[in-house]
Amino acid sequence: MPGFLTQLARAAGFVPATKASAAVALYGEARASWTARDYGALAREGFQRNAIVHRAIRLVAEAAASLPLTLAGADEAHPLLALLARPNPREGGMRFFDGLYGHLMVSGNAYLEAVEIDGVPRELFCLRPDRMRVVAGADGWPAAYDYTVGGRVIRYEQVGAVPPILHLTLFNPLDDHYGLSPMEAAAVPLDIHNAAGAWNKALLDNAARPSGALVFAPSTGASLSDTQFSRLKAELEASYQGSANAGRPLLLDGGLDWRPLSLSPKEMDFVEAKAAAAREIALAFGVPPLLLGLPGDNTHANYAEANRAFYRQTVIPLVRRTADSIARWLEPAFGSVRLEPDLDGVEALATERESLWRRVQAADFLSVAEKRGAIGYPAEVPGSDA
């Protein structure tokens, strides 16, 4: 059975029995191949195999999970806060929310299950999005959710004061039920970044030199038989490919000549294309490239400003939207409350808070209650008659 090199030689118009002055190409033409837009493919090609995506998701998930939640106008012993601090026996609050935000970043969807005892939610669990399927009712809205695990399908009917499943989504303009992942929006630069890394690895494995062709000098008029051609191909693969053979000189005889064929990294704008793809990935996740170690103005002042922008534009809106959804979901069991992130605990925003406190403190025309309200605290001081 003729191999790939033989087929190329014959396609170029050479006699099938011999290989005379044929360019033996080591690569062929192909169309671009893009990552499938499903949870498994995005998780494998993005979170597991791409350092930029992995770090961006970890930054968003860990920053959002570490942001403490408070109840406006309620004491710290409220049962909802206790539930969120210890959602289930296996996880603490930070680990629970870390998984929730991680699922949101990878798939655009996150599912929380509430386990009730005596009609009151006592435990919360975060379920894998790739195992969940929306079951639409007659009106088109979700009436139930099917969770497939271990060959079994568990159906959660959305009934009761507190429905068993809370479905959190990121905005998707083309789907009524499922959210859109930032990774899906960044799938093209993700593929470019992965392909650039794979190309660089393959180049190193092939002696860090471009592919090319073995040709006969036109003046010799020599040719190769099928047996000689197969032996030459086997010797090249055994003795000149792989990192262990890097830099090994190529010995040619019988009128053979080596001619490189591929473009250089500079001609392909290899470095620039990979850097641009990395910045587009960071943009999709709302993470300043500076925080991912990408080339740029890496100064201390710029880093501090990028960190503040990261919290203000990405982390805080995500936490507020999630906290509001959880509060509305559990309202029948715990009453009408407002979950808010405690921004005083964010070190990156300490400078902003200090500046706000100074301006409010200097406002002599405001009362103490008005000053407290201006910075987000209850108007009344707990334990005081004032």
C-alpha cells in the first residue's frame, strides 16, 4: 500500500514504479479544525490544556468565591448565612462557590440543588452542567430538570415553595434555557493559541527545524525504486525525528538534496498571533491581561489599577447577580432578604474605600445616619440608642 509520500510523488505526475526528481513533501494542505462548542470539548481544550483559560477561570472563580456575603439589615446569625457558610457536609462555603463560579465560566450554566428537611432547605449541592438537561413545560419554560449519572436519570420537578433546582445562566441571546460560556465566545482564539503551542512542540520534536523535501539534483537523472524509497523513509523517521535527534546532521548521497519548504515563525507572525489570541481569551473572561502575566505595561501602579478594574467590572457584578438569584430562590424559606457582597473585605478596593470614608467624614452637612448610609452601612448603629 503506497504511503503518504508515495501518493504525493505520484500526484505530481511521476511514474508509479520509480521516484525520480520528486519533491518528497512532509506536510500537506488541510482546512482549519475548530473545537466543538460543547461542555466536554471546551473543558478539555480550554480549562485542562490551555494555561491562559485555566488561569482566567481560576482567577474569576477564586476571587468571586472569596468575596464574603452579608444580609442587609440582618444579624450575622441568620440561618441563610449559616447555610451558605456550610452548604453541605462535604464542602465549606468557599469551595462550594468556587465550583459554582467555575461551572459558570466553563459552560455558562450552573445548577444548585436544595435538599429540604421539614420543608426547609438544609443542604445545597452544586451539580455538573454536562449531566443536566432542561425539560420544558407546555409554556416553554423549564418545568423539570433531568440529571443523568451512573446510568440513571433523576428528574427534579420544579414544584414546591422552594423548587429543588436553581439554574444560573450567563446571558445567551440565542437560547431560551441555556447560558453562553465566555470560553465559547473565545473558542476561535483558544484554538489558535492551542495550535500555536502544538506547532511549537512539534517543531522542537522534529529537531527544531522546518519540514522540507528530499529531491534529486536535476543533472543526475537518478530515480528510486519502491524498496529504496521505503528504506529511505524508515531511516529518516528512525534517525532524524524526535527531540533525541535534535541537531543531528543529515547524511545525503546519490544526488539527493534537502530543501526546506515551510515558512519561518517570523513569516507566520507566530509570536504575535499567539499573544493576540491570549489577549482575546483574557478579554472574553473579563480578566485584565496584566493579571495573567501577558506582555504589557507590567508596573506596580498598572497592576493595582488592573486589579481594581477586575473586581469592579467582572467579580462584583458576577457575585451580586448570583447572590440575588440565590436570595430570591430561597426567599419562601428564609424570608425576603438582600444578599450583598461585603466590599470592605476586598483588599484591592481598600484605597477606594479609604477615599470614600474621608470624603464622607468631611461632609459636615450629613448626619451620622446619613454618613453610614452613604458608605453602605445600616443607618442605625447596632446596640446604640442614637
